[in-house]
Amino acid sequence: MIRGLIFIHFLMVTFGANAQTLSLSEITEQIRSDGKIIDVGKSLKRWQPLWDAADNSKVTVTRDLKYGPDPKQGFDLYEPAKSSETLAPILIFLHGGSFVAGDKAMYANVGYHFAKLGIPTVVMTYRLAPDFKWPTGTVDLALQLKWIRDNPDKIKSGDSSKIFLFGHSAGAQHVASYIFEEEYQIENDGVTGAILASGSVYDTDILNHDADPQYYDYFGRDNNVYSERSILNKLDGRKVPVFISYAEYDKDNFQYQASRLIDALYRRDGEMPMIKQIMDNNHLSEVFHFNTGASLFAYDIRKFIFSKSEKNP
């Protein structure tokens, strides 16, 4: 785990120091050229200079807060520096990483961007496979929510009764698991909506075929339990408003998983959830482009958050 954090830090420092600053149009052309390739190093090289150049002076950051004893059970809090008389909804972001990688430090851009939009944002990390298997990510999200519920005054600009969960890739699976599987939900969690960006395993049937080998590090290899771990079989309980997104250049499985969940929710509700295809983006740039001046997606998320908050006074 420590080696993983050191490697992430190495990537960010290396590519931040050596990278040429590209324009957004140049980055878009490179993304189109790459197609559906997922390359963390190349993506950091593109986006790190823009993150470094961003003016973050209007955001206050509190780093390395803890919601549990494990080194990975931590979060950074991003809040608007200017106080407001009205408390805003709180956003919690869960990173991806194929269930085995990722850290909050790599996604500071998400926290900065949404704090600038007036939304206090928690960027959390969680225990990872292979050391920690299903349903640890969901359990850690519940612990993060418990921390906020039990410490409402710690997020000075946020309304703990209006919390929105935002997960990307593996993080989206953890968010979906929490909002649809009532056995993991805590009382009075404040969850008002969820943004599910390019989730990897809503439908666990993918595990019976040729899935990413790292998925098995989290879900295991006992195909007798896959069906009971499928999000699609857990939709009969609590109905949390969802916003489902996927990237134009996502790999096929991410687009397929989005379509499976959209179809299941339509069959349940008789209407479509909010959906967005993020054009000219790939799996990583879907979230890496925040805080670079490039993101209309962030405004769609902000609109979703505030519209659902008004319906849940």
C-alpha cells in the first residue's frame, strides 16, 4: 500500500515537472487519436500542467482527515473560501482504479472544481483489493457517511442532510452498491442523489466472461456468488435519484455497464434516469478534465445536485 502511494506521488511529480503544457484543443485531439486506450501516465502528463496552473485561491483545503483507523480510510475536504449564509449540499467523490489502485491525492482537481462551484467536496480514499475484498469499498463509504453524520459541524459550509455521492469507475460501483443495497446503509445518512460515472461492474455477469483480472481481486472467483453481488438484482429498495455518465471513448465494458443499469432503472421506474455521454473524453479524462476550464460536465452535475436538493428540502 505504501509503495502504491509512493508510485502515485512519483507519477504526479514526474509528469508535472517534465510535461509540456498543452491547450485543451490539443488534448482533445490526442484523446481522439488514442481512442479507448487507458494510460494513467500519459493522461497525467496531459492534465497535470493545467491542474498546476489553476487558480485555487478561492478554495480552503483540509487534508488527511480520517474516518477510520486504516491508512487508506482518509479524506481531504475542499470548501469555498468565502462563507455563505446558506449551507450547500455536500459532494463525496470516490476514485476509480480497478478496485486495486488509486488515492485521493490524484483527484484534488475534483475537489477544487466543485468547491469553486459552491459545493463543499470530500475526496475520499478507501481500502483496496487484493488485501480487502467485496464489499469493503461500500463499507468504507458507509463509514465516511457516518463520520459526516456524527460531525456535522466539521464541514462548515455543508448541509449534512443533503449529501451527493459521486463515483468514477470502481468508485461508481461502490456508490451504486451503497445506494441500492440497503443492508450497508446507515440511518440518517443524508444521501439525496448519486452520480455514477463509467461504473465498471454494475452487472456482475461480466465476471463469468473475460473481465479485467483485477476485478477478481475484489469480487473473488466463486461464480456462485456473482449473481447476489450484482447491483441489477438490488433495485427494489430505496430509490435515490441517479445521474449516469460514460465517456465517448470509454472501453466497451463501461458503456455496456451503463446501458445495463439504465435499462434496469427504466424497467423499475417507467422513466429514464438522467444520462450523459461525455463527448471527446476517455475513461480518465472524464474526471481528469475538472479544474482545467474544460468541463461542462461539472455544470451538469451541479445542476443535478441543486435541483434534487430543492426537491428534498
